[in-house]
Amino acid sequence: MLAYNEADNLEPVVEESVAALSGSPDIAEHQLIIVDDGSTDATPDVIARLMDRYDCIKLLQHEHNRGMGAAVQTGYSGVELEHVTFIPADGQVPVVEILKLVPAARDGADMVLGNYTQR
């Protein structure tokens, strides 16, 4: 989950994501890696509270904002499980949408992509 100055959005998005992942019969285990891309607002404080609440969260941080590409690269560097995806912390892409891709990944696809035609 890519986060840059998302203090207002992060908590509900993480709560929704953890609930969706925990409640999915298709997901045996999960980890939510939050990449704080040098936030200057209260994002680090929100992440600390969330980490106290959920043991599935792993934090990776940049000292200063390095952009989305660097945040994705940092997030992927911390992956410990077999499958990986990324979502923004602003809730633009709900985890329930990502869960729709799980069957294709489980069927052995090397890569599964989604595309929104209507937003």
C-alpha cells in the first residue's frame, strides 16, 4: 500500500483491506506492507496506531518523497509471500477488487492484470 500524506484516508482504507483479506476464503495468509513515501503529515502516526492493532502490517519508509515508482520498488523488496500486488492508500482501488484476481493467480498465471473502464 503506497502512502504519501494519507493521514486522513489511511485508517479506513487499511481497516477495509484487512477485513477483506482476513474474510476471504481464497486468502490463507496475508501481509499488508505500507510504504510511507516520506509523508510530512500525520501518516506515520496513523501507521503506528494501525501496527498496534494489526499484526499483518509491515512498514517500509522513505526519508523523503521519492515518487510512486520508488515506493512500488521498495514495497516489492519487502514481500515475503508468493503473490504481490499494490494499491494506493487513498482507497482509489479497494482490496475487494484485487481479490477478484486471485483465482487467475491461483490457476498458475505468471501475471494477472486488472483494468478499470469506468471510475
